[in-house]
Amino acid sequence: MPAPRPWPWDLLRHRLGDGRRVVGPRERLERANGDLRTGALVVQEFNGRPVGGLLISIGLFAPFVLNVAALLISVLALARVRVVDPNGEAPTRERRGSRGVDADLTEGVRAILEQPLLRPVAGIALFVNGCHATAPSTQVLFVRDVLDPGPAGFGLLMAFAAVGGVIGGQSVSFPRSVLAPGTLPVVCLTATSLVHCVVAALPLTPVVAVGHLVTSGLILDYAVAMVSIRQRITPDRLLGRVNAAMHTVSRGVSALGMAAGGVMVAVLTPLTGHEGALRAPYVLLGAVGLVVVVFFGRRLTRLIREYDV
């Protein structure tokens, strides 16, 4: 089987001679995670949304029935997963022990708290994810009442976001190769925050469309960078537990953030008006991101350079 052709930015980095050779699979995690995120995004945005529209044409109940069926299939598939030991032998449940999910999550949280880089990575991720979840819960109202782009406008804006995510997922290796070591998450967070501030200040359809395009790519690059760092510095035997702990807590924080977004708009509407309240989540996203960069950006970069080697 012929070897895969290198990507253009890989060739560019080789010709520039930046001194950072990619020598093993751990150093290629950004590329691999970018491909995984891109595949998931394509399925969700370019396949899931049209299928959702088709199901709604059948009946409002249809998407919920399909979602429940998919969840049940996922649970059954996970129940059949078995651990394979290094010798290639699949142990039985009795040999593995009667560990519960709570014990695995506890061990994952402990591993995060005991690692000097994982602690701030997890803290920043939870804080940023919770704040970023405030915008989606009111996004439809923002597009309809502030932008008013017409019936097809919301779909087009989401298409811009999807395209930006695909571009970001497929190009994440390039910024990591040209930026100074350890600075990719901080650069992505800074740029995303500035774009959100522009969207809040100039809520015009072209500005928001370009903002969705840019921020989707930057957010995906930021997520890929943070996940890849976590995967490199976590011992293999704890990687599943650490990922499970991060996903469990971050999903819970995101749910709280979405609820907080609705409450924030409801509270601010009498004070700032309907339009001002709907712009508030974007102000929050920009302000929170810049605060994180100012107070924790330099420390995060230093810790990445120290431990992500």
C-alpha cells in the first residue's frame, strides 16, 4: 500500500526547517483529532440537519423517536465492549472486577487534579465551555429579531459555521507548526474573543456570517489543541477515565450555560431592550475569553512548554 501524500503545509514546514520534526504518532495528534472533528462536523451539519428537516416533515415526533433509538443502540453497543489486555486476551467481566462508572470517573478527576498542566487546562475548558454555551440557546432569536435575514438566513449562517469548522479541522496542523510552541490555544482563544466582540458591536448579517466562519474554525482549532495536549500528557492507562471525566463535567457545564443564556437574556431585556439583551451573550463570550487570556494565557503557555514535550 503506497504511503499517503504529505499535506501542503507539511511540505512547507519541512522546507522552512522550523526545527520541530514530527517523529511519532503523539506528535501527529492535532492532525488526527482534526480529522475526527471534521468527520463528526460533516455528519452533524451536512447530513444531520437535512435528515432532521425530512423527519420533521413526517411529524414533529419523528426526530425524537430516532434520537431515542440511536441512544439505545449506543448503550447496547457500549455494553458489549470488552477490555483487551496487552497479551491480546479479552478478560471476562469477573476478571476485570466490578468497578463502577463512578469509580472510573473519580479516578479520572483525581488524575486531572494531580497533574500541574491538566488542572488549568480542565479549569479553563470548563469555564470557557460554560460561557460559550450561553449563545446557542438564544441564537435563533438573535438571528430572527436582530439580523432578520429572511427564512433561509439562519440556515445560511449555520452553513458558514459548518464550513469554517471543516476548514479549521483540516488546517490545524499549519498554525501549530508556524506559531511558537505552546501558544496555539491562547492565540485561538484571543482571536475568537475579539471576533465575538466585533459581532456584538456590529450585529449585521455579513459581519455575523464572516464571524461564524472564522470563530467556528478557531474554536475547533482550540478544542483540538487542548484535547491533543491532554492526550499527550495523560498516561495511556488513565486516558479513557480522564476523557470520560472531562466530557461528563463539560457537558454538564454546557447544559447549565445554555440555561444561563436564556435567563441572562430574560433578565437584561427590561434593562437594555430586546436587541441589547440578545447581543449580551456575545459580549460575555468576548469578555470572558480576553479575561482568561490576560490572567492565565502566559501561565498556560509556560505549562504547555514544560509538560507537553
